[in-house]
Amino acid sequence: MVTSKELFFMKKTTFVLSLLLIAFTTIFAQKTVRYDLYIADTTVTFGEEAKRAIAVNGTIPMPTLTFTQGDTAEIYVHNNLNEETSLHWHGLFLPNRYDGVPNLTQMPIKPHTTHLYTFPIVQSGTHWYHSHSRLQEQIGMYGAFIMNKRNEWDIPTLPVVLSEWTDMNPEEVHRSLKSATDWFAIQKGTTQSYGEALFSGNLGTKLTNEWKRMNAMDVSDVYYDNFLINGKNQNEQPQFKAGDKVRLRIANGGASDYFWLTYSGGKITVVASDGNDMEPVEVDRLIIAVSETYDVVVTIPENKSYEFLVTPEDRTGSASLWLGSGEKVPATKLPKLKYFAGMEMMNDMMDMNGNIIEMEGMKMQNQEMDMNIVMYPEITGPENPEDTMTTENMPEMKNDDNMKENDNVMQMDHNTHNMTGMENDNSDIVTLNYTMLRSPEKTTLPKGPWRELKFDLTGNMNRYVWSMDNKTLSESDKILIKKGENLRIILLNNSMMRHPMHLHGHDFRVLNGQGEYAPMKNIIDIMPMERDTIEFAASEPGGDWFFHCHILYHMMSGMGRVFSYENSPPNPDLPDPKNALQKLFADDREFHPMVRIGLESNGSDGEAMYTNTRWKLQTLWHLGYHDRHGYEVEANFGRYLGRMQWWFPYVGFDYHYKRVDSQENNWLGQISNKNNRKTFVVGVQYTLPMLVIADTRIDTDGKFRFQFSREDIPITSRLRFNFMVNSDAEYMVGFRYVTTKYFSLSTHYDSDMGGGVGITFTY
């Protein structure tokens, strides 16, 4: 029989256990957090004009989604657009069907329908989300995705989403990049024309650059009208006071811009990257790659307003986050880049075949040696360096937390391996690089079989082609992987552009000299000439996972691959995966129209093209206003060959009419019948040094023709020269003065049509 004392003890014990159970359930039970996202068209004036954008719940950026580790996310996406859309949860570990890549992990969300994404929150940290459909990310579809730890750091925290804005329709931006005009360079003041080269003492550098068949030096592709922090160019946060430490959860939601981050209140302490904690490291500045995230801590020294300055890599503008109230303390603005110094460096780094020259003893990895440093006046001083040094007295490049940016300009001559440089007074500027990132916990991968893969990041700016191993996504097979294996990936950037490579659904170790404590990331910024190594565990149960450059226009051009788990179960959200994959491939197979029409007093000449990554259909015409001028129309179709696409074999048809008293002999001694020439042709074009196009062809009458030509030789920032001469004794010289993106004042002299002046329309 239970005594009253024992009964009291039992009740008390039961009560305590119940309280503990309730507390345990409260702390550890999963909670479903629901968001409803309404996607709709809107109009904004972020630039100079009111333009179409896409808002979610009426805001740009999209709403910040906040969860706690252990929650279940339930996100209803209501597509009120008249076009398809999707949402990708960048950096999240989640079931493959919810990864949000249309035609790879799900079908696109149709207009005026609702789609549910639901997945457990199994990690923590600063991430973000964005559309993976076409170019929607560029016009507003990006936002912060914050996953708090159960015991989160008690410090004032701000989500900070960086982005850029262009008044130009993103589809037109993409087409313009493919057409290889230099309108964006004109807008940015980075044309590096022959006139600029001559007057700045860099004519030899410019000649060498074009001798190697390269375009002008640049660090970014697109001109932007504005730069935004949480949707504002000037964002004020006056709630902070002297002594406060503030954590900024920063995500680069830009489509193609890297951003320099500097702070007028002192040092920046980096504490996390891509959602993963790092041992704190103090720096003066850092550059954040497209789609990368960093958590940083800054201190408010006094009761003033301190500027956290965000500057695009090309330094064409800036945006500011003001922390605190009172007198404003501005950060130092970053000066204009020294583009001809960058061009000279690029000349030394590239051979005549467009390949990076890997120099013996030069270890290019993990941003340790930023070759673009030659362009930074704040580090290397003004133009015209005078001092010299060689590899023997070059400062040692260290891989520790105190590493400074190199004290000297590094300009390399690949024949002598000498370097020229200039001492400067700013060698104490500490810039973050990947060797400084160290995980607070061991990150070694689990035991399992290992496999090594190597990729060259390839492409060229002449035709805006981006690929891996000279193959676009649509030209490549899926890379089959097995659950439980470990993969080591070695990436060589064989181009002169940075590439932020992103792996969906997994984090990877960046091998940076930190051994077992190598940092975990899902983005790695691979600088020109770098060879970087990452490794990840194939730990997902299955599915297809995208691996791609996160510069939006590079990805759309085909710079990516798909990792596919063997024996994956069917994806219920992808009923016809083969057909869907062909739709995904259509992005980099897309054809783009391009037109140049000259309307001058002596007639009209021009060309129209319909072209994609490999193929081109082209029509050229010369139409005189009088019978004695005649007219000629050519049409051809061909394919670009090689990584640099300097070869273009083609077939076509030529129709030429000119009223002449007698038939003419061409420079080869052949009769050149221009009275009424109708003939099929087969030929090949080749890009020579100085970017001159050599064209050799034979027609069905057995006649050869050789031709040399070049368009758009930059005389000044807006003045262009062009010429053509061929073995049919035809020639042309002309000038264009660019007034707007689409129109130029033009004049030319043609051997058939004579001289004329007028306008040229370029699309």
C-alpha cells in the first residue's frame, strides 16, 4: 500500500518530469513556419526612368525569410505574372525536388498558379533566395534567407542584400553582350581606345593587346544605372549608438557585379561565409563575389553616422549603409581603375592562342595573389610606375591571417619572368582572401571512395561565350556520382574574368592551407589564372544538382554542369525529365538577332545576323542608289570552331549586279563578272592578329576571293574606323561616331558606291 508521503513524492516527480517534457518539447519540437509569396509585376525608378520590375509581396528585394534550425519551411509561391517563374533556395540542404531549378528539379511555375515548397531547416546561417528562371533575378527577384541557430548570438543584426539595377531590359543586356558592341564600355569610360593609349603613353600596350587578338581590359560586363542596399542607394540605420557592435548578414544578390566592402568606422571582422561560421578575422576591406554571403561585425566608435560603403568592382558608382546617428563620417571612395596597367598585365598573362601562361613558381590560388592589384591606385599608386624589381627580391606571399596585399605592382614578362613594380605607402591595407578563412571545427569529409575531376573555365569576350572545357551545358553529359563517395574538383580559370562557381545542395571544402579546418562554402570566386581545389561529400539521397558560374549572363551562356546521383528515384515534380532537360539546354542554344544598317548619301550597306554560341546565319548587302553603283547581296551559314572561335567555315550564296562596259580582272588575274553574278560559295573566315578577319572563299564558277576586313577599330572613346579590301579590287574605308546605343553618325568611301555620309543603325 502506497503511503501518503510516497504518493506526494510520486506526484511531485510526475510534475517535474512533465515540466521537463514540456520544456524539452518547446525547445526541440519542430515548428512549421509558413510564408505566402505573391509574385507580381511592378514599376520602379531605381535609375533615370520608370521601368518594369518584379516585386514579391510588393517589395524589392523580396521579403526576408527567417527560420530557426529545426523548423519546417512551408512556402507558398503565388505566380501572378504572365510568365513562368521559380525560386531557388541558395545554399540550402533540402530535398532535390524543392531546389528550384526549372526543367531540372521541377517544372516552371506556370502563370497564375501556386506552387508549394516545403522542406526541413537543417542548417543555420546567412543565405538568400532568387528566381532561377531566365533573367528575372536581374529585375527584383532576390531576397535574404536567414536561418537562426537555436541559441543565436545576442547582438544587433541587419540583413543586407546588395544588388544592381539597369534601366535596360535584361534580355536586351544579354543580346547586347552577345553582339560584342562596346556600348557598356563607353558608358563606363573604359574603351581604352588608340587615342587614349597614345596620349597616356600606352600605345605599345594597346598594339600588343590587339596583336594577341584580345579586347580591351575590363573587370565586369555590364554598365549599371544604380547600386542598391536593401533596395536603396542610401540606406540609413540611425538606431545604433557609440560602442555598439553590429552584425551585418550580407548577401550579394547582384546579377553580375562583385562589390568591395569598406567601413569608415574601423576594421571589419569577418565571422561567417556562405552560412558557415569562421574563426573571426579582422580586415580593412573585402570583395564579395556574385551570390556569395558574409557575416561581418563592425563597431560604432562614437555617436556619429558611419558609412559602410559598397562599391562595384568596376568602380562606376557606389551605395551606402549609414550606421548610427549624428555627424556623417564618410568612407574613402575607391579611385578609378588603371585599365592600361591591367591591359599590360593581361598581355603578359595570355599567349597568342588565348591561353593563360602558367609560370613556374607562381602559385595562383585562393585569391592569394590578386593580379588585378596592378589596377588599384590605392594600393599601387598612380600611373607610370618607375621602380623595378625581380622575382628574387619580391616580397614573400604569406598564407596567414596577417597577410597584406602585395606591396608592389606585379607586371610579368613571360619571356624573362621579371616583374616591374612600384613601392607605395598603402601596403598596410589588409584585404580578405580565402587563405584567411578557417573553420572553428574540423571539416574533414567522411570515409569513402575518392574521385577527382578537373575542369578548365573557358570562354572569350569577342563573342561572349562562356563554357567549361570548351563545352556549354547543352553540349555536355551529366556527371554521374554515387552516394557515399567524395569528390575532389580542380578548377583552372583559363580566362581573364572572375567566375563565382556555385554548387547546389552541398557545401564544399576549399583547400586553402588550413588542413582539417578548411572552410566550408557553396561559392568559390576563381580569379583569372587561378587553379583552385574544392572537395565535397556526395551525401544526398539522389537527384540532379546544378554546378555553374553565378554571373547570370555567364550561366545563361552555358557555363555549368549537372551532377547527377546514380539510381535516383523519379522526381514527382518532373514528369518528363528528358523533355524538360532539352528546355533547360535551350538557354545556351538561344539565337540572337543583330543588325547594322548604314543609310548614307551614296547608298546603304549593312549586315544582319542570327547567331548563337556556335552557329551563325548572316546576310550582307551593298545597295547603290544608281545603276552604275550596282548592288550586292551575300548570305552565308556556318559554325564557329575552337575555344576562341577564330575559325568560321561557311557556305553561302552571292548575287552581284553592276552596270559596267566590260568585265574586270581581279587582283588574281581572274575575270570578275559583276554584271550579273549569281553563284554559290564555300569559304572560311579566320581572326588574325589585330582582330582582322581574313576571308578565303571559292565559288561554283571556280573563282577564288581573298578579303581582309575589320569593324569598330576604336580611335577615340566614340569614334570607330573600319575597312575592307579584297582580291576583286573592291575596297572600303569608313568612320562611325557613336552617339547612342543604337545610332551613329557615319561616313565611308566604297569602290563601287563612292563616298557618302549619313547615319548607321546598330542593333
